[in-house]
Amino acid sequence: MCDRDHFETDRQEYDALGLVTRKQFGVMLGAGAAMMLPQVANAVTVTESDVNVTTPDGAADGYFVHPASGKAPGVLVWPDIFGLRPAFRQMGKRLAESGYSVLVVNPFYRVKKAPTAEAGGATPIQELMPLARALNETTHMADAKAFIGWLDGQTPVAGNRKIGTQGYCMGGPIAFRTAAAVPDRVGAVASFHGGGLVTDTPNSPHLQAAKTKAQFLIAIAANDDTRSPNDKTVLKETFAKVSLLAEIEVYAGAHGWCPPDSRVYNEPLAEKAWSRLLALYGKALA
């Protein structure tokens, strides 16, 4: 997960298995050179802008992109530890082209405006740990309320639809807490290689999420599952007890396989996760 830099071990393991190539690891990485994502079939024309969202702690910078005409359900995107950068702008725009009003946020706005990782997904994780450790349950919940409130105030957002939220890496538990912070608005939650979804504390993100009425998609990295093999069982049992719909699956990819600038990006598995995300939003935000 993001509390340790397992990259080199992961790279060697997955390269040996043929699950991710050296080209996928090393070509064109950096804040301005994310690999291109596949194009959306029947993509709609979108409008995009840089925005600032007022929160209890200041002004958070973000990227807002939505269909150029009509109303579309809102989606709040929490990036991984590498933050808001070209790769996540690509991902947000692609989602907007699929019919959603998307806000991608800089979770580290209290310290620094984006980009917060100068080399994007190639930045050493240890350089970013102070930023991640400055966030906590209180900041997660306060920011979630502010960002969802801002989305609801935007003309392109379909206010009669539920809102979706998705998180990557450290963004996974924040997405869970977003649903807990605004349970009447969030109808769908997705976590991709989320770190720290299950803890042994009373305020564990998975326990908070279980008190909502959202639908969930939880995509777990294979190496995260190896390190914490009981998490998937805990998640399944917790959501089953409260009759929440939750698709929980371990993917063969390494932690971080979804963003196109990740050193362990795996396009086939990222596309599978993308298809499941669209299926979730198609049901829960319709």
C-alpha cells in the first residue's frame, strides 16, 4: 500500500509473471507525459475548467469537467498519493465523455496547489508521505461535505440523481468516508487498490461505509491481498450483514495498476476496472 514503497519488488514480480511489461513501467512517465487512455466509444463533447472550492480550511484547487450540454450525475474523484495531475485529468475527462459531471480534487490543497508530485506517478512515494500523513478522518469528512456541496451547486450536475465517488490508493478510504459524510447524496462508491479500507479501530472506513445506503465496487490489488489476505473477507461479511450491494474482487494487478502514469499500469486490468465502474454508475446513478 502507500505507506511503504514496494515498487521495485512489485515490478520484478509482475514483470516475471508477464502481467505488466517493462514498457508499461517506464515509458513516458512524469507529470506531463501520462500514457494515453483508450478513447470512449460515442464520447460526448465536454467542457473543462480549473476550479477552486471553498472548504473550512481554505480553497481547494480542482479540475471540473462535464458534458457540454444537458445535465449529468456528479462524480467526486479522489486521486492516489501522487495527487491531481495530467493522468487524473485524463481519467476525469474520460468519465465526463461517458456522461458524468466530474470533479477531481487536490487533497493536499492545505499545503500546496497541484501538481503536488512533480514527476507524477514516477515520484518516490516517501517524498509524498508527509502530505498523506497530514490528512485524517476529520479532514476527509470536512472536505467530502464541501466538495459534494460544491458539485450540487453546479448547473451541469443532475441534482435529482445520486452522486458517485471513487478513490485510488489513499483515496479509497476517503471515498468510503465521503459516503458516510453525505449519506443522503452518495449512491455509489468505488475503490481501486485502496489502502487502509479495513482497520481495527471503531472508525475504520469500512465500518463507516457500512452505515450508508450506497452501492460499492472494491477492486483489490493482488499484492495488497497477499499482505492483508483477510481484508476481502471482512469487507464481504461487513457489507453482507447490512445488505449493501458490493462487488469485491482481487485483481491480478499490482497496487496502482489503474492510473496511466503509474509504474505498474496494466491496461487490460485497468480497462476491466473501468468497465465495472461504468456498470456501477449505470445502476446506482441512473
